[in-house]
Amino acid sequence: MLITFTEASFASALLTAVLLSLVAFIIGDQLILRVSNNLIATICDAALAFVFLWLAAYVADWSLSTGELLTIVLVLGLIEAMYHRMLRELSAR
């Protein structure tokens, strides 16, 4: 979605996505999800993604509008909610 919404190259979009995934995994899945519930972890992941992607767009000078950023965060939030549900189901086995 970064490539679609911005003038980011494939390499910079990939690097940004990988870094966001690592940060979100450590903070959202390893710290927050373990001590809270899926809703709280998903909201925190979405907020983290918003700030992270806003900063990445600012630093890289990408033309990412607020609407485009919110679209990316909404999609990520939905995927995170499904991922957290899957983790809970697997850990319950």
C-alpha cells in the first residue's frame, strides 16, 4: 500500500514494512497482547502503525495524506485483530 499511495521505491517500502512488523511484533504481540486482550493490543498496534508510518513518510518525504495513512492503518488493524485471534486460539491448544 505504501507503493500505491506514495512515491516510495519497492526497497524503501519493504524496509519500512519490515521495521514496522518487527516493532509491532515486539511491542504489540510480545508485550501488550500478553497482558491485555485482543482489542487493546489491536488499538495499540494501530496507533503504533499510524505514528511509525507518519514518521517514515515525513523522514522519506513521501506524499502520504492523512486519509491514505488511515486507510493503511485500518487494513493493518483488521489484519492484526485476525492475527491476535489466531495466536490466542493456537496458544489455547
